[in-house]
Amino acid sequence: MPRRAVAAAFALVALLSACTSRIEAAVLTPEPLPAPASTAAPAPTTPYPFGQVQRQAPPVTDGKVPQLNRIDIAEPYVFLTIDDGAIPHPDAPRLIRESGAHPVLFLNARYVRGHEDYFREVLAAGATLGDHTIDHPDLRGKPLAYQEQQICGDADELQRMLGVRPVYFRPPFGSFDQNTLKAAANCGMRASVLWTESVNDGRVDFQTGKHLRAGDVVLMHFRKTFPEDFAAFLRQSKEDGLTPVPLPDFLG
């Protein structure tokens, strides 16, 4: 074979070898896949550093705590409270943590017993503990000693079970008298808190009008419908241009 033909043959073999190597490299070294998008819920934004006192509650006067049903503010804030603890819904800790709503839990000791770990988890998600009496009785017209037993006893038991002593109180059924306000003060409470709207069966029920207002206190309960009720509160707050913030920041 002539030398030129031999050289051409070697050149062709070298070229084919190089192409094969490139093809193998392309097959054996795939393009890196893009990193999966994060599925974590975005951290809620806050209008001010939560935990920083914005207002003070009225002082205890004549041995009675102040009775409040809303907070007199101009800022577009709304406050969530959740009562009783009768049905410890498993989604509550996650929903509270992801929303950043920071509710006050007005709990009855009888419902917390046996579910201490659950309510510790809810508190750790951003909630504050409140007093709602031991057994949820109607306090109106009851002797001072009986009312103190219910309010102080609830605070004592909650502290023993959850490691936190509440300083805010809500009378069951919203029913109270002057002895209630005295008993709450004697038990170390700073304020008695009622509400302006409530959430039931996935809807917000208004006492007046059709919208939440700045400073409103909204009532929920630990029920089977907790996710629907919680979503209804968040949806209505957003529609009305309000941000849920911690009530204790406005009670000193």
C-alpha cells in the first residue's frame, strides 16, 4: 500500500476514535439536573418585631382588671384568640406556625389534662397561654371565692402542666360580673378579654357590619373544623387589609 494511503488510513482511524470518545463522554456524563424547588412555606413577614410592646393595657383599678373586647388602634392589625381546647386538632401547630398569626389560647385545665405535649407544641408554634377557668362555668352571680377557685386554679394547673402561668383571662361564655374582675385581679391577671367577631364552621360571624376592623379580637375554638375556621380567619383578614399580630404586644 502506498505511503499516502497508509497515512490517510491512520488519520481516518484517529478521527473516528476521537468522535467515539466524544459520543461516549456525552452519554456517560449527563447534564446536571436543576435543584428541586423548595416546598417549605415562605416565612411570614411581620410589620414590627413581634414581642416588642406596642401598647399598654389599662391598669388594674379598684382591685379589678380592665375588661376589653377590642384594642383601640389605628394600625391595620387584628388579633386571634382560640378557646377551650376541647378537640386538639393535629393540624393546629403547623397552621399556627406557618401563618405567623400568634393567637392567645384561652384554655380550660380540664381539656389540657392528658394532652400536655400537644398544647406545648401549639405554644411553641407561636401562641400565648391564657386563663379560661378550670371547668368553663358561667361565673356571673357566683361568690368571689368560687370565681377565684376557678380562675386561680386554672392558672395554677396550666403552669404545672405547661410550665407557663397565664396573665390574660377570658370569662366563659363572655359572662362576668364585678366579682369576676376582682377575682381575675386577685389571681394575677392583667386584663379580661372578650371578642368582637367569631369564626364558626368555616365562616366569620360579625356582630356588626361585614368586615373586620383594625383592633378587632376574633374568637375561634379547638374544634374538628379547626383548619376551615383558621383559613376563614386568614382569608377575611387579608380581604379586609389586616395583619394578624400578637395580642400581648398591645396589652403590655
